[in-house]
Amino acid sequence: MAAENIAVTRETFDNVILPVYAPAQFVPVKGKGSRVWDQQGKEYIDFSGGIAVTALGHCHPALVETLKRQGETLWHTSNVFTNEPALRLATKLIAATFADRVFFGNSGAEANEAAFKLARYYACKKHSPFKSKIIAFHNAFHGRTLFTVSVGGQPKYSDGFGPKPADIVHVPFNDLAAVKAVIDDHTCAIVVEPIQGEGGVMPATPEFMQGLRALCDEHNALLVLDEVQSGMGRSGKLFSYEHYGIQPDILTTAKALGGGFPVSAMLTTHEIASVMAPGVHGTTYGGNPLACAIAETALDIINTPAVLAGVEARRQQFTDALRALDSELDIFSEIRGKGLLMGAVLKPEHASKARDILNAAAAEGVMILTAGSDVIRFVPSLVITPEEIDAGMTRFAAALRRVIAA
């Protein structure tokens, strides 16, 4: 039977999908720009961006055209062969960043797995096999592989899967003294998100990031930046490290890199890449021409003055609306983040209501996210229109009033 002839509903999910998700009660079937429609034809304003993925909205015409063109040309070759889109995308990422070398994967977790392996491998080859300690931070999130959940350090994601990779130390985020207390000459890397996403939309302070860079230099350790969520224009810069006046040794990016198509990248320098050789690491799908062609188009659009400058104007419209709502409802203790990675922190008396607010927002026709139990997260398209922001915030306001009145 052809797939399109099988009738499916939200209830189908409970019978056929591994129960590791708790999806909304509606099923999106169509998207255009920052609007989505479900099976019943109801419209939603999308402030969730596929968790910071659809940075150019749904079905952006330039991405669709690239998909069609490359889809009729060459989809996949494996890394037994190279391909033109991968070479063009790598060249453009290098030109736009600190990097000299690129490794392509399919997801943020895969990019981070490669980054953590590279950091340890470099330390082993250049310094000592005992230089393996990774310093990471509480409330971090780096992916769902066993290595990346172990570095992420949230027990709810890593417990129950057997022995974890060893020699990983976690300290409080934005606490440079805590890092100084544990770093030593056995440390191979510090791994950090410039803006913790899942951990509550918490930006690093300039002093913290600059201090991490200095500590890495002092101890011959690598600074690894996870920009899976904060990169690709999300902060108003192409990558968030540009806000801090530092350069990483390794950087990972995914999510918005493909504008909705699965693709990721790990960026590093000639020196660090020099320890690698054929067969040391790899992937079957990473860098396939279909993904890289789409990512190249997304990068060409995002990495422009008009789009990057527009991020701050859109952020201002969001924060003005959120502050006006707070003046009316007295519900938020803080609006934080950078660019269009924003977190509205609920006051303690409302701290348990984040999921209720998300569900009420869906009922009102706006898609939002949470970041923990007390933060409402907004990661919309970087090119969302002012009219879509206004419409979505009107619906969000109705959802807040509904939850408070309940």
C-alpha cells in the first residue's frame, strides 16, 4: 500500500513510535514561512523553529529550489568519494570562521561526538595518553549518544545506560573559579555552549568565556564550543563566539545549518586536524551532496548583513511584547538570551507551569518551547515577519491569561 494511502492520526504515534517523545496533540502537515497548518487545517504561528532548526522558516523558496535541483543531480556518494557541494560548503565555512578544516555529519550529536573524540585524540598524540580529562558544565546539553550525554552531565539523560565514559568533570556554568579548581595538565578540553539552550537559555558572560580561553592556553587544553543551537545567525552573529572576542579550537554546528535538512559540521584548525588520518573517524552519510547543497544555500542567505542585522530588530520586538505582558500579568522574572535564542523565565510562583503554557499556546495557535520547568523558549525563524511576531504574541498572551486564570 502506498504510504500516502495510509490514514494516520496523533493516536497512531502511540502504537508505532518508540515512546521516547511526548509530542503535541496536533499533527503539522504543511508549513510556509513562520506559519504551520495541522491535519484539521488549523493555523499556528511557529516560534519554536523546529528547536532552532528552521532558521529561514518553512519551505523557503531558495532551499526548495536547491533541493529540487540537487535532488535531480546527485544525492549520495559516501566518503569513498568526495563531491562538489561538500567542498563548496566547507570552503565557505572556513572563509567565514576561524577554521581551516571541516568534518561533516548528520546531527549535532554526531558533530559533538567527533569533536570530543578529536580533542582526546589530539591530546593523546601530541601530549600524553593520560591527558584525557574533559571539563563540562552543569545543565549542559550536547546530544544523545552515550559520550555526548555523559559530557552533557544531566543524569536524567545519561543514567541507566551502563558505564559512562570516564574522566569527565562537571562544574557550574559561568563559574570560572570552579573551572580553575579542577583544571590541570591532564585536561584535554573544556566543552561549553556559549548560550546554554536546553539548560535554560543562559548566556555565558564575556569574563567567563575569555577566562576559559586563557585557562585552555595555560594548560595546553582545547576549547570546544558547542554552537549546535547558538550558531548560524541565531545570536545575531554567524557564530556566538564572535560576541566574546575569542576563538575556539573546535566548534560544532548543526540545526540551522541545513535550514531543516539534517546536516552538521565540526570545524577546527590545521594544527589540530593534523593528527587525524583516513579511518580514524568517519561517517557514511556525512557530507552527502544533497545535504551540503541545501546547507550551502542556507549559509549564503543567513551570512548576510541584512539577515544578521535583522535578528536584533526582531529580538527587540519580542522583548518589548514580553515586557508588556509582564507588566500586565507579573509572570516573568527575567528575559534572557542573545538574538533570537530567547528565554522568558517564570517567577517562582509560576515555575511549574511551563508545560501548561506550552499546551495552552498550542491551543491558541502558536508553537513555543520550554527549557526546563520554568523557562519559555523562543527560537523562531531569523526572517520571521513583524506581522507574524505580532500575531503570535497576541496568541501567546491569550495562552498566558488562560493558564493564570486556571
